Amino acid sequence: MISKRIIPCLDVRAGKLTKGIKFQGNVDIGDPVEAAREYYEQGADEIVFYDITASSDKRDIMIDVVRRVAETIFIPFSVGGGIRNLDDMRRVIGAGAEKVSFNSAAVSDPKILSQGASAFGSQCVVLGMDVKKGDVCKQTPSGYEIVIEGGRICTGIDALWWAREAERLGAGEICLNSIDADGMQNGYEIHLTALISENVRIPVIASGGAGKPEHLADVLTSGKADAALIASMVHYRTYTIAQIKQFLRDRQIQTRMLW
């Protein structure tokens, strides 16, 4: 049985760890390098770093913060935000990241997924999907729409179609974030996660809504996710990663152990 991954997410704004609700009202809560080290020591399987305003501000990612985080941890490290082309991807991997997440840039220029996979391998290419629930219609038959630029722009692109297309283009993994659930701590969007997980062959990371260990158990089983992204529940020290993993193991959900 393949172990399920528990992945803390570091949203970074102006070099500070930050957290918001539904992509709004962000509050700075700490230092991303210190947080990365703490989560690594607690037993995180990976770390995800998002420079959340790089795309909307039309600027490059903060490569110095990426480098400092990479020097601190010894687990896979994924980076997203403000990465627009192969040169950006090369810089981020050169700074120590194992994976690069494309979101807005992939919507604007889908061939970046194929180019990244060809240059570095599909295992290095993550499609970040920010998704909003809407109406079931001809344009979005799944009832879910892709939004970009940190949730600021609705694209009219159907989420299920985009997930399949990204896999075809060479993405090796999908990080699926429900904007409706983001920061609410009421649970992941199970229907959306299962919909995407059942229709692609690449791993799907569930994101948005974790507030207690039961939520992870639900999305890793009913939602069929391969991994779960967490933020508030560890940022605010409600739970440690070790506690979350113990809860999952007690329910026969296999996770990688620290020792």
C-alpha cells in the first residue's frame, strides 16, 4: 500500500508566512523558513511553498526565500507563484526545489507543462488548480471553474477538462485547491477531489479546508486523494503533524513515519 502524504503549505507574502480565508484577509503569522524547519522535524512528507502575490503583482518569485527553505529541510519541496517559463523553473530547481507548480502561467500558456516535463521530467511538474464551484452548464459541465491570479480572475475553463488536459500535456501531479473551502477549516471539498482523482492517473493533492484530522481521513479515503495539504491546523498549533499521522494510522490509513 502506498503511503498517503501529509504536506504543510507555506503561503508567503513579502517574505512572511501568511494565511487567509478564501484567498482574502491574509494575516502574516510568522517566518516561512522557521515554519518549514519545524514541520520537517515533526515528520512532514513534503513542503509546498507558494509566493501568493507573485503572479498578480507580475513579479518574479522570491528566490532567496526558496533557497533558505531548501537549505533547511531534507524532504521534497514544491514551489509555486510567479513561475512563467523554463528559465524561472530552472532557477527554482537550482535553488533547491524538487518540484515546480504552475497555475496561472499554465492557463495562459499550457505548453509550459510539456516544456517543463521535457526539460526536467513529469515528476517535477505540478499543476496547481484553484477551483470555484459554479453552475453546471455547457462551458463548465463539471460544475467547477478554474480561477487564476490568486482567485481574482474567473477563466470559464472547466476544472475536470483542465485536469485531464494537464495530464496529457505532461503534468506529473495535481494540487487541487477549493477556493470555497480554503481557510474555512470545515473540511475539504470531497466531491471535487473525488471527481478529479477518479478521472486522472496522476497523483492528486487535496487542498483547502482542513481543520481537524477527521477531514484528512475523509479526503484520503472518500475523496481518493493521494495526499493532503494542511495549513491553519498546524500554523496555529492546533495539531502537530505527528498527531495527525497517529490519528490516520489508528484508522488504517498508511502514512510515512518519522522514526
